[in-house]
Amino acid sequence: MNDLLELWQRHKGAGWPTFSDPNQGELMTLDTVISGCVTYYLDSAEGLDPQRVVMVEDCLADLNGLLPDLTDEAAAYFERVRALACLLLAASSRR
């Protein structure tokens, strides 16, 4: 969980990347949903419920499909979002 918490702190301090992409709205939604699930996990003694686990898995699949088209700053930002989702799913499976 320390890795998740450390990466979450770094992500919260990062600004939204400057980029232009036809999928920017979808990427913003993925960031919002994954970030919300991280917050829920960190604030909840029970961790993620099955519904949220499925949401994160779906977001991760969508993000994996969009990442190859991103460049530079946006790619680094969303690689971090991807890493958060992966750490969150791993931590949830251990609870």
C-alpha cells in the first residue's frame, strides 16, 4: 500500500498535462474515475467493493487502448494513472 500512497501523493501534486487529443474527454473521465476509486480505497477500511473493482478494470482496459497514441507529457501523466490503477487492483486483491 505504501507504493500506492506514494504514487497517489505524486499524482495529486501533478498538474493536468497540456495536450490536444480527440480522446481528451475520455482520458479526463478515466483519470477522474480511477482517482475517485483510489481515494475511496485509501479512506475505506473495507477497500474496494466488487463494483468498483470492475470499474477500475474497465478503466484500465480503456486506458491501455488509448496510451499508445499519447505523446510526451500526456503519456507520462497517463502512465502514472495506469500504474495507480494496477497498484489499486493489486492492493484490493490482497484485502
